Amino acid sequence: MRAVAKYGAVTGALALLAGALAVTPAGGASVGDAEARGTALAAGRAAAKGIAFGDCPRAESLPPSVRCGAVEVPLDYAEPEGKRITLTVSRGEATGEPAERQGALVYNPGGPGASSMWFPLVAQLTEWERLGRAYDFVGYAPRGVGRSAPLSCVEPEDFLKAPTQAPVHPSPAYKSERIAEAKEYAAGCARRGGPALRHYTSLNNARDLDVLRAALGEPRLTFMGASYGTYFGALYATLFPSHVRRMVFDSAVHPAREKIWYRSNLDQSQAFERRWADFRDWMARHDAVFGLGASPEAVADSFEEARARLARRPAGGTVGPGQLQAAFLAAGYQDDYWAPRATALSEYLKGNEKPLIEQAAPRQESARSAENSTAVYTAIECNDAPWPTDFAVWDRDNTLLARSAPFETWDNAFTNLPCAYWTGPRQRPLEVRTKWGELPPLLILAAERDAATPYAGARELARRLKGAVLITEEDAGAHGVGGGPNACVNAYLEDYLLRGRTPVRRASCAPHPEPDPVSLDRRADQPKLPHTV
């Protein structure tokens, strides 16, 4: 799903607006006939044309070993002969002998709004080397992202406002300010996106994936999706089961249509509270290193002290409570952040602002990509499903949740609030489900204490996609576990992608080691595969 917690799920009582797609494919849901025909036509065109890979544009910042190309997809699959948009694609060729090659492995890191153009580079990492011998590593920028018909809702230079507040129990006045901002943001998306905006959806991301498969010359798709990538990957498996070769779902979004997307946000905020507690417990156990308190409660007091100080005088003029919150939220996604964040908090409270500024201050050079990513995230989640349109519903649900889960609840709610004021048509989410025998074996990877995509989602996805096998990293909370520090998880991933083998039903792995607070520099030097939600 994203680098800062975003999500949403649905209240079922809301009426569908005009223009929502019909749905009903193999597993019990239905796809509109026009969109199904349009996808088949576009895939046929793409298969005939292929992808002309060549030098990557300088904007991609990729080395010569990575080649870039493009594939055309319909803006509206119901009108495949109408306007088309171009998706950018990257590829690193398999490094093994010809006999080892198994085709293309397509990767999506989530979002919505994230690109995987960098994915061919991970073949250089030890954990991915054997897979890189067998597969061409293929990344791409989904519709709306990067250079793929990019979306924007505000001017990038106006996007990264800092410092900002992040009250855990906001006042009525603060809520009114955020409502006004949400309305303005939704209006900006509608104004800048125009009639095309309604076509940025998860269903169209799944259809685009089938066109990409065809353009790569692959009769069946081998795909790995993380976070949000698991959701439209599951849509793909439901819509195109006969086109699936192998699929890996890493850190799965809960696929139930009633969760998409408003309810998922509430579940996510609750899960982040648990992960924040894990982080505080770790800092307390390393009080000799950080001096933030010998109990989780004492650590929480230290964090609140920093929040109060930053509200009075932002660090470096740009790091306020909102930036502190975002920096520590990242630690809920990956425990690699635990040592640097704890160090920054400790140093700040001692009078040294520099580490906190380095880690939390917004960087204007990333404003354009951050604004683009947020625009795509908002458009897809607002278009995908009905949302409550009365702020009283949001106020009731999040006020109640914030009593037990204050860490992320209101920040998450305000991030998604533009969906309450969205003017475009909303879809009804597809029922993700397949029957026995429709799919080859699939692999689901999940950490038991993942906050961005709570573990219940992985269990539910395994139940709905018949024949899927769940691999659980027990008592761990990293978001995105494939290709990471857990050798047990990686062994299952390799065995599946290289040989098509899975356990009979499910399996578990012991957790990877907790971060070592005194080996921060060594850990920070290690490259890692990013995952967003």
C-alpha cells in the first residue's frame, strides 16, 4: 500500500453512482462484456507489436544494463479503439544459461502509486541472484505513475508543506481545516484529471497487467506483487485465471469487497498501534543505548515530549509533529528503521536536532514524485469503491478508534478524506474468488504482525484463491518479506518461482532477528527491496 499509511474500505450502504463497472468472472463475480472484449483486443494488439527495448531515458536514472520500452493500453477498456495511454516498462535480462530461462517475472511494489522501474536492479542482490538467472526481471510504471500518463492534483511545490501538525485527538477547528483541504484536493484532482480520471482503477491496473503480459510474449503471467500489488494481482487471478503461470502475493491486502477501501484503513490504523507498541517495547529494552525510558510507557512519554517541543519550535524550521509522525510511521513498515529513528529521537531530546532533520525533513527534490504518487493513490482508491460522504461517519468511526489506537488513526483518516468529496463515479469492488482447479498453485507471504496489511488479509486471500499456499513469518512485522532477511521465507519463494513447488497447505518460518541497535551503520548500508502500501 504506501510509504506513509494509506488505505480505505467501504461502507456497504452507499449507493453506486452512474458509470460503475459491472463485474462477474469465473469465481462468481462478473466482468462487463465490453471491458472483457476490450482487454482481449488490446492484448492481441500488444502481442503482435511486442516491446521495443532500448536505452532508458535519463529521467529513469537506470544503468545501461537495464533496457526500457513502452506498451500502449486503452484508457477505457470499454472503448479499446479510443484514446490510448503509454506505460513505461524496464527489463533486465536473465543472467543464466539459455536452458535456465523461465521467462519474465513482473513485479509491482504496491501503492497505489508506486513504480517498479528499478526492479531489474535487484537481480544483483544475493537474495535474488538465483531468480535473476532464471527470469528476466521486468518492472513498470502503472497508469498514472511516473511517465505513464501521469496524474497530478496540485502543484508539486505546494505539496510538501512543512511543518505540519498531527494531533491524535484533533479539535473541531482542526477537523474543519482538514475538511476544507480534502475538498480542495478532490476538486484539484477532478480539474486536472478531467474525464480521464475515472479510468484510474484497480480493475484497469489488472487489465493493463494482462496487456503487458501479452506484449512481453508470455502466454501465461509470472507475477510478484507486494502490498497493494497483491490486491490487483488477486483481481487479475479472478479475471484471467487461465493466463496465470505463477503468482506471489507478498503482504496481502484483505480482498473482501466490504473492506475496499474505507474499512481497510480502520483496520490498518488499529494494526499500526500494535506495531508502535512493538517498537516502543524494543526501545525500552535498549534503554541503555537510547535513554528514552525503560518501559514502553516511558518511551511513549519521550515521544510525546518531542511532539510538544516540535509543535512549539519545528526542528530546522520544517520538522513539526506531522513530520515526526511520518518518520516514525515508516518504522511501522520496516524494523530496519528502528535504530535510526530511535537514535534521532534520543539525540533530539538531548539537544541535537541534526539526525531528526536528516530523517524527517521533507525533500523538495522528491516533491514531484511524492505528489504524483499521492494523486494516483487517491484516484484509484476513491474510484474503486463507495466511501462515506458524510463527515459525521468518519468522525464517529475514527474518534472511537483513536481511543484505543491513537498513533495513526486520524492521520490516516485525513489522508483519505478527499474520497468523501470525490465527484467521479465509484465502482463496486470485484468479488475476489476462484474455484478449485481454475488456478495453478499460488504463494502468499505474510508477516504475522504486519501493520500496513494486517495478517487477516493473507488468511482471507488464501481462503478465496483456491490452491493458494500461505507462508507465515511468525511474530514478525516487516511489510514485504520476500527477498528480505528471512532465509526460510526466501527458500519457499525460490522453490516456488524456480520449480513451482509449494507446501501442501501452509508453512511457518521463525522471525528474522530483531534489529541490533549498535550495528545501525552496517544495516543501513545494505540495499533492500522497497515495498509500499
